[in-house]
Amino acid sequence: MRMKKNLKTLAAATLLALSLPATSAFAALQVGDKAPDFTLEAALAGKATSFSLQQALQKGPVVLYFFPAAFSAGCTLEAHDFAEATDAFNKQGATVIGVTAGNTDQIAKFSQLECRDKFTVAADPGARVAAEYKSTMDFKGKTLSDRTSYVIAPDGKILLSYTDKNPDAHIQKAMDAVKKYRQANPA
């Protein structure tokens, strides 16, 4: 418990430092917009795989979250929280996928250690997919994925679009959107 509190304190300090010089390049896609399709190289439980949005949507809603860089304080905290919530998302028929444009060479290790083997993490070199989702930021002259969470319905429509540098509310907002979808569309 103490370690989690210390991690949250470190994450808050890092977020403050990151949020000052970083600027978002675009406003995120909005609720009701059509989610751009993509396929990316990814990792699950440390093993290489690929992730196709189109294939995942055939199973149910997708919780797609963009994060700046693996192993940074805020991104680690967010990965832990999504890992803890993954079983609850799965019970609602939703798939969780994290996508980063930062240190993409570390996604296998990140998927194993910080995502706790619970969900897939995809590499987005050059922030190509993040740009399609209008979820990029500039940090020290480099384009990274901004911290944005989406919930996408099986028909490809965006049900939630939420951008905030602080990772704390992303999981709850995504869960609320998935539950609302599930209530309107029982399995």
C-alpha cells in the first residue's frame, strides 16, 4: 500500500513536470466519431503479437488508451490500474489495449511487468495511429501519444473520448462507458 502511495506521489510530480513543457497537437476525436481502423505490432505477457482493432471489435467494445512512454511514472501507474481492472472489463465483454509512441522497443517487457500479463500493449512508431486519433503531444521536440482513453463500440463509433495527463480517472471513465454500452446492448 505504501509503495502504491509513493508511486502515486512520484507519478503526480512527473505528471506536473511532463505537463508543463508538453503541448497537445490536436483535440482528440469526439464521441460519435468513427474510430480509425489500425493493426499494430504488440506484446501480451512479454510475447510478440499483433493487434487489429477490426478483429477486436468483433468480440465487443474496445478500451483503447494511448500513453506517452512505457516505464514513466504516470504510464506505469495507469498500466497497473488498467491491469487491476482488466478482468472487470472482460466480464463486460470489452478488450483493453494500450498504445504508445514512446520507447516502443520496451513494450514486451512493459506488457509483462507493468501490465501484469493482463492486456496487450502496442507500439506506434512515429505516433502514426495516435495522430489518426488526434491524440499526440510534443515533448522535447519529439511527438508522443497523449494520455487519451477511448471506448469504441463494435460498430466502430467512439463512445468515450477522454484526455487528461493525470491517469487517475481514465479507468473509471472507461468502465462507466463500457457499462452504459452493455446496459443498452446486453450480450
